[in-house]
Amino acid sequence: MGKPWVTTVIGAVSAALGLALLGAPRRSAAALGLGGTPPLLRAIGVADPVVGAGLLRGGRRLRWMRARSYLNVALVGLYGWTLLRGRSARRTQIGLIQMLVVSAFDAAVARRLASRA
């Protein structure tokens, strides 16, 4: 079966966001409404391109989508932590909502891939 376009898009977006966090953690985090230290943001920045590359390669997409879902949980937690600390509340609230929507979408894609396996 060919590589579905949706996992290609998810992979490309994941890789791009991860590289942004890796290269400019403070600036990227501010734009996304995320808190955290540069080392933590860089750790996420390393994980996202790895997941993105796995999805772009096309092999074992279900595993990579599950990995993406686990990464989403960490990001939702980071947004929650940022809100609890009272930093950039409006941007963080929007980011959290967007991350929850993305997480639900990613989970639906993973379920669809699992049903085809």
C-alpha cells in the first residue's frame, strides 16, 4: 500500500516544528506559547524530526503515529505546566487547544492505520 498523504503531511509538519525548536528553542517556544527550558525544548526538538522522518519514510507508519501520539501527550503536559506557571496565558491557551485537536486527529489516524494492519 502506498504512503497516504495524511501521514506525509503530519511527518513534514512534525519535522519542521521539531527543527524550529531544536534550532531556536526560545523563539519557537514563544511563538507556540510553550514554556520550558531550552534543554527541554531541544529534547522535544530532537524527537519531533525523528518521528517526522519515520512518517516521511513510509515504513511502519502505525508505530510512528503511536510515537507521535506519545509526544503529543508530553506537549499537552508542557502546555498545562506553562499555564499553571501563568506564562503567556492567551497564546498558551490557544496552543493547548490546538495541541488537543492535533492529538485527537493523530489518534484517529493511528486508529485508522491499526484497522488496516
